Amino acid sequence: MTTQQTDKIMRTVFVDTVSAALDEDPRIAVVTADISAGAFAPARERHPDRVINVGIREQAMIGVAGGLALTGLRPVVHSYTPFLVERPFEQLKLDLGHQDVGAVLASIGGSYDDPVWGRTHQAPGDVALLDTLPGWTVHVPGHPDEVEPLLRAALAGSGRVYLRLSARENGSALPTGEFTLVRKGSRGVVLAVGPMLDGVLAATAGLDVSVLYASTVRPFDHAGLRAAVAGATPEVVLVEPYLAGTSAHQVSETLADVPHRLRSLGVSRDREVRAYGTATDHDAVHGLDPAGLAVAIRDFFH
Amino acid sequence: MTRTTHDLAALFERMTGDEKHTWAAASTVDVLWVLYDRVLNISPDNVDDPDRDRFLLSKGHGPMAYYAVLAAKGFLDPDLLDTWTTFDSPLGQHPDRVLVPGVEIGAGSLGHGLGLGVGTALGLRAQRRESRVVVLVGDGELDEGSNHEAIALAGRLGLERLTVVAIDNGSASHGWPGGIARRFEVEGWHSATVDGRDHDALHRAFTAHHPGRPSVVVATIHAEEL
């Protein structure tokens, strides 16, 4: 693991990186719908034509991003997860995908980072929704130090990229890009996505399993998973911080020619949790706290 | 060969099978002709020029008039009109920008063109380009709430290079009390309401200057004309 470079939260790294990119690259433009607009105020002073706050108009936010991209700019669109992915979903499909243009979408709020706001501000289905659309790259950083390299690469490109920022984070950053083998074992593989890694490491302490880490899930690193499985056994536990099983089809595709077992852990699909409290409380409800993960993982490998 | 507005009917009639939208298509034909013949800096030679004007057909339903004008102006081989809606044809009942050079947006689902048009106007302004952006919407399409996000935003941002032409053929189920123009005016737009068949009136409306604010041209089409 790398030495921590910043004590900033992911959102701050995002704002700082994009603000710097606005100074460096005339293609970059930012579109917000009030959320975080204040954080971009200094950048807006310097680049009033390329830092655009549309107000609380999320359909327009994505439509405007599509239009900017049609003129050759590289829009960065930012809001709270439900208002970035769920509310303007048809705009994502048509104003970006169908127009064959790109953008960088950066969400905050994760699945339930701040549950005091209730269900309206939770969007554990965001990655699953984007998975219904072709051509999206999806990054799920697990540490603030992972945000800048992922974001810099996204800004330099031209495709459609989703950067899922969260207040949940691991204790240390890992290299971005391909899956990283964090712990080597002989009895199966646990694939931890983004901020789930620390919980997975705690839950698997003393188990003879490999732990693989992913901060990029689309494209899915099929070669990385195959290599990990080859070094252990074709038994995989997938631990994602969003809707359970979102990447199950990717694991199945990776191991299509290998008899295998798969257990998918993530946010429950079968109920709406009508409760407030803390993210840790909700982890426990969904079995994503270290104790819950330990039970599920040990049961799978038993 | 040079084609005129008189050739449009024959080109239009080469596309059959979407008679449900003949009314929608026929309502737009004069507006499209005036824009492509007399107003916009768009030609088959400049479809990739970043300084070209942009025409965005938001109301993608009934594109027969649009394709006919594109064929008349040399963007399309007229023989392609005979292939429309077939598997290998680039011409469908909703246009696709990826398949047809000169088509600026893929459209069909209503209420998307205006948001894209606002973004296009903002992108051009950020690049200090003088290009115009014209978005064609229908009065029925304006029912979609997404339009009203874009209308308000364009007014606040003073997008003077943005023009909306709203074809008012009375399609909106619940109508627009007080007229469509009023909905735009309250958001700071300049407005003009003209006969959608009167080429000179359309030309005057499209070329009038209105510094500091976007404009809407409401082109009225009477049902008995169709």
C-alpha cells in the first residue's frame, strides 16, 4: 500500500483536481446543479464560461453537458448520486450515450453515506443502472489518494466515465487501474470494491483466501480475476458497496469456461431500509460491516 | 442540381409508412426550408466546421420534411429516401446523428433538444464562436418538463445565439393558455409569433437582432392547411 499523500476527503480532491484542470485544459467545463457549486466559485471566477451552475435542474444539467460535448468540450458533471444518475437517467442514455459523446460524471453520497437524509438521498443502484448502458467506465475509489489519478485519466480522455466518490474510505490507498492482489491465499478469492477493502481484510483475517482489490469495475479486469483464481480456487466472493450482485455477471463472464462458485455481497435488493442513523448502522443492516462480512464469507468457504 | 421548395413535396412523398406523423412533418416543412435556404450557415461542405451554425431537430417525430430538406440541399442522396426505415438505411423514423452527416442530434424521445441546444450554445460561447444554434420543438413536445428547465436556464444565461422555433399546430393536449410565446417571455426571451407558412415573415423573425437574450419564434400552423 502507498503512503497517504493527502488528508483531504474525496470530494475535496475532486474539486481541487478539476479546478486545476480548468486552468490547464481549455476543453474542461464543469456543470453543477447547485450541489458543490460554492466549492467551484473560485474556478468560476477564473473561467465563467466553463463553470456552469444550472440551478436545481438535473435534466438540464445532463442536457447541457451533452451540448457542451457536442462542441468539443470535456464536461465534468457533479451532484449527489440520486440526482446525477437516477433523476436524469434518460438524459444519460440519450444526451450522452445516444449522441455518442463523452463526459465525466462525479457523484458524492455513495449508497448511503449520510442516511439521516433518508431514502431520497440514497442510490445504491447507480452502478447497476449505468451497467444497462454501453460504453461507461466506472471508478469506485477506496481512498482520497486514488481519486486524482483516476480523475486525471478521465479528464484527458473523451469517453463516458463515472467516478463514484464516497465519504467511506480505506486506511490506505492502492495503485489504480488493474485489480490489485492485496493478500495471497489458496482457498478462493474475495474481490473487494472501493471502500469495502478494509472491512473485507478484517473479515478475512486468518482465512487462507486471496483478497483482490478493485477501484475500477468497468471495464472489469477479467485477466486480473482469472489470475487470482488460477492461484487459488474458482470460488469467488464479490463485495461491492452498492447493489448486491452488480458485477456478478462480469465474474460469470470471466469464469465462463471454469466451473465455479460465486457469492455476491452488497446492498440488499429486496427491501427499502426505512431508517436513518449512520452509515455504519446501515452497513450492519446489509451485512456489510466486518462482522456481517465475516459471517457470510466464512460460511461460503466453510 | 439545384432544388427549390417546389421539389420538397416529391421528396417528402418518397417516404411512406409513417402516415401517423404526416401532420407533424408537414407542419415543419416551411420553417425547415427557410432555415436551410436563407438563414443558417450550414451546407454539405461545412458539416464538420466548428464555426458552422447548428440546427437541432428536437421534435424527432415525423422527420420526412427534415430528410426532404436535407436531400434538397445536398446533405443526402435523394435515392436514400426510398430506403428509409429499412435495416441498412441511415434514415429512420427518428433521426440519428451518428448515421447521417449534417444531422446534429439523435432525437425521438421528446424534450431533449432544448437542453442539448443550451449546452451547445454555452460551448460555442465558451470558445468565442459566433455560430447560431436553432432548436425546433413542437407545441406538444413542450409538455415535457425538461424543456422548462432549459427555457429558464437559457433566459437567465442570456444566450443570444440560441433560437427556438416552436411549431404550434395545436398538438398539446391541454394547450398553452395565453400562447406559447408567453411561457418563454416570462423567462426573459424575445418572442415573435408568425405564420408558419409565410417564408418572408419567418425570415424576418429568424434574422431579427435581440442582444443579450435568446429568442423564440412561434410558427403557427392551422389545422385546415394540413
